[in-house]
Amino acid sequence: MSKVLIINGHTPAPISPGRLNASLVDRARLFFEEKGSEVKITNVSDVYDVEAEVERLTWADIVIFQYPVNWMGLPWGFKKYLDEVLSAGLNGRLCAGDGRSEAAPKANYGMGGSLIETRYMLSLTFNAPSEAFDDPSEEFFGGKSVDDLMWPMHLNAKFIGMRQLPTFSAYDVFKNPEIADNFERFDLHLRSVSQHLEVAAS
């Protein structure tokens, strides 16, 4: 039975109450519970205990980071959560410092993560359309992918040892929302990820 932690990184704002991210969190919860997994959910906009969150990360087999991409990065409340929780785990629970040793002080930066058996998935919501990515003719992102844009977040996860699962993105959620399609694609994505994990475990 897998142990799944879903972290809702949405920070409420007048233009973004967070209904879509909350709905995706709930769909992921139902999906994994129906497969017999134990699921815990953290909402970073609620009051949370830093030490308890470190323990949740060490407990989980799978971590889903659900959040809207705000100004090309993380919502401020989610960034605060990561600053507090990941820093609290530098004592070996999440990582052994920054991975370097006294014997080799210039080598292996970022490779001291403790959660080497943990997989993670980014699930993102964007105002940008999907066509803005992976297309060199689109000037703003210049051909870059969603995972290129989220590279700092992937490095955060790698810093604590977690291994990446394919990213899910819901696009154009303000100007041209296609909620039913997003939910259908998300369900398919979760099934694909689950099958991948089952194959890897066999």
C-alpha cells in the first residue's frame, strides 16, 4: 500500500480563490484511496506544523505538489512552506546538509538527499496556453518546456533525494478554461503514473 502526500501549494488571492487546484487535489486523493493507498493532504494556506510536515515528507512514498504557477514560479505561501520545512530537514531527515563533505568540499553539491525511495509529481495550473511552450516561434518562452520553467522546483525535490514522475499541467485556466478536459487528462495522467510505479515496483 502506497503512502501518498498531496501538498496544495495554492495561496488564495482575489483573482485566484483556488477552486481548480483544490478539485485536482481531491481527484488525486480519491484516485489513490480507491487503489488502497493511504493519503495525507497539506494545504499550505492553513496553519501547519513544520516538524509534522518534515515527518510527512519522510513518511510518503509519493508526493504530489499541486500549485498554480504564479509569475513564472511558486505562490509565495508555498515558497514559504518549502523554505521552512526543507530547512528544518537539513539535519539528515530530508538531506544531509548540501551533500558535500569535508573530504571533498567542492564536490557533490546538492546530492545529499535522504528521500531516495520517494517519487514526486508536479501538478500545475497555468494562465498560459499549452501552445506557449515547446515552440521556438513563441517568443516569450522561446521553445522552453513546462519542466524547463519549473527547473528550480525540480532541483528542490532532487536536493532532498526525490525522483521525478511526469508533470501534469492544466493550461489557459483564466481566459479559456476547459475544466472537464483538464479533469479527464488528469485522471489519465494519474493512471499512467500509477501503472509506471507498479511496473517499477515489480
